[in-house]
Amino acid sequence: MSNKVSKPEDAMSKMLIILADFHFGIFGGLPTRILYMLIGLMPTVLLITGMITWQRR
């Protein structure tokens, strides 16, 4: 059994690194970045198709 107690700064810095990886899409390489791009474009596509549908009514 280890007597080592993790410092809050260490845990916080690890968590921030993990969150930054998720935020920038670094954790999964190119496929993750492409997926993030497609998900980011979805609201724009929905807005445009919604306006087209609304104008046709």
C-alpha cells in the first residue's frame, strides 16, 4: 500500500490537460477532428435547411 497522497494541484493539472485534449480534439487524431468539424457544422446546416423549408411553406 502506498503512503503517497496526490496533491490537488497535480490532480487539477491532469484534469485540465484531459479537458484541453477533448476541447481541441487532440485525443483521437484526425478522425476525431473531422468528427468535431462535422458536429460543429450541424447547426449551420440545420439553420439553412430550416429556412429553406420555412420559405417553401
